[in-house]
Amino acid sequence: MAQASRLVKPETQQLVHLTVLRTERLSPHWMRVTLGGGEVERFRPMGYDQWFRIFLPLGGDEGLERLPAKANKLFGYLKYLRIPDGVRPVMRNYTLRAFRPATANTGAEIDVDFVLHGSVADGTAGPASRWAETCTPGESVVIIDEGLAFNPERGVDRVVLVADETGLPAVAGICAALPAGASGLAIVEVPSAGDALEFPHPAGVTVRWIVREHGVKPGTPALQALKDAALPDAPFHAYLVGEQALPTDGRRHLVGERGLAKDLVSFCGYWRTGAASPAPKSQRLAAEARS
Ligand SMILES: Cc1cc2nc3c(=O)[nH]c(=O)nc-3n(C[C@H](O)[C@H](O)[C@H](O)COP(=O)(O)OP(=O)(O)OC[C@H]3O[C@@H](n4cnc5c(N)ncnc54)[C@H](O)[C@@H]3O)c2cc1C
């Protein structure tokens, strides 16, 4: 993962084997994949923007069976890299969009909303986007819980939430977890009007949708909307996620020009234009260890 503020760690970070239960095309750029079965009972929902590493079986189930414990940490990651090319699962970062506990008739379920970017047809889609668009019920995945980037200790009563489409699941999760009396502003940028998937939020939180025009760099309209916005009186807890420039420039604006204290900003670069999934610290360290 790219540069990020202090994270709230989960209780455990064991490998959790899951199965695709179903998929649903929600809109032009959204695919919901519902996971369950397997070891879903091991998963502990924390609310807010809980996210996880997800390992996708692009080389078949053999790669998932060979995943080492702690594949998200340096030594585990080095072992993960020893799984041969073509068998090694692809690792990406995604957000818990919803968790439904087990009932008398069904097991617990996890929804993950994947942005579909690029195109499967012409080969420009990233591996995770391609997988989400084409996966079928019964396929296996593995996840490792990573906890929260939205640190509730920085405040839950007054918030400013800013995201491109990849952060929509996180903003929706945060709004679902905020107290009913919370107030503030959520700015969410999406690639088309049909992708503005409404979500419940406290009455005092205004949700502003920004539809990006074709050809505009993702994140720039949301950043501009933040710069133009009348913000609540400080102190408030700001949360910025999306294409790398959005959280870094947004944080600089809030701290430098709006006078917000640095430790009231939770931020995380979710992806970077022109580069495959941002390298987590363990990946960078592993690359250095091998060079
Ligand atoms: C903590 C965290 C939580 C996240 N949660 C979600 C989530 O819930 N849903 C979600 O959809 N994404 C989420 N993301 C972002 C997601 O991990 C990235 O978009 C990831 O790069 C997608 O992987 P890929 O294999 O499809 O593409 P990659 O192989 O990583 O990239 C291939 C190419 O596609 C480009 N690319 C990657 N993502 C996008 C995009 N969204 N739009 C346009 N071009 C892109 C890259 O710049 C690169 O050129 C999250 C990221 C983090 C760090």
C-alpha cells in the first residue's frame, strides 16, 4: 500500500480461505463479489473502512494452498514470492463493503465491491478488475485482514471524507459506523452518474457526488471540490483515499491552507495512475532484500 497514516490493526491476521458465492453487476463500473463458506467464521468485522489483502487464484487453487502465513509481512512475502510464476496468486487490497453474520439458514457473507477499470476485451484491465468481472461461484480466494485506515480516535462527530470511486466502499462503511448525530461532508468522485451508488449516512453528513468527465485524471475533480468546499469548523477528522495524488495533495491543502492539525488526517493512497497495485512496505523491503 502507498503512504498511509497510522492504522488500527485487527485482532488476528491469519489466512482466511473463502469461496465466491455469487457476483452482481451493480452499475457500469461496479461488480459486487460476495464471499463466504470456507473459513468465514474466522473473520472479525470492525466496521468503518476495514480492508484486507485478497489473494486471487489466477494460477489456480494450487497457489492458494501454498500461501505462507503472514504473506503480508516481510518474511511471509519473501516465501510468497517463491511460489512459481503462473501459480502464485495475485495479491491486491480491497475494502469490506458489507458483512452479514450467519443466520439459522445461511453462513456469514462478505461483500466486496470491485471497480471495473480498463477492458477485459482489449487486455487493459488490471488482474483484480478482470478477475472480478469474470469470476464464478465456487472459486476460492484467501484474505488477510488489515484493519482500519480511518482511526476513530481522531474523531467521529465531525468528519470530512474525500474519495475517488475506489474509496466509495470505505466512505460508505465509515458512514454506516458513525454515530447518528455525526455531521460533515463526504465528497465522492465516480466515473459515471450510474456509478454513484447511494449509501446510508447520518442526516448531518452531506454527500456530494462528483461525476468525472471522460479523459480527466481520476482524483483531480474530488481534490478541486475539496479546495472549493466550505468545510466545518476545525477540529474535524479528515479522511482522504483514492488515486495517490488525491490523499497527498488533499492532506497538504487541509494542513497547509485550512490549518487542520496533521494528526486529524487519516489518508491512504489506494492506487497510482500507470502503476500496478501500490507496493506495500513488505513488497518494497522484499525487493530491496533481493537486490
Ligand atoms: C486499503 C485499500 C482499499 C481498497 N479498496 C478498494 C475497493 O474496495 N474497491 C476497489 O475497486 N478498489 C479498492 N482499492 C484499490 C485497488 O486495490 C486498486 O485499484 C488496484 O490497483 C486494482 O488492482 P488491479 O489488479 O485491477 O490493477 P493493477 O494491476 O494494480 O493496475 C493495472 C493498471 O490499472 C490502473 N488502475 C488500477 N486501479 C485503477 C482504477 N480503480 N481505475 C483506473 N485505473 C486503475 C493502474 O494504474 C495500472 O496502470 C483499495 C486499495 C487500498 C490500498
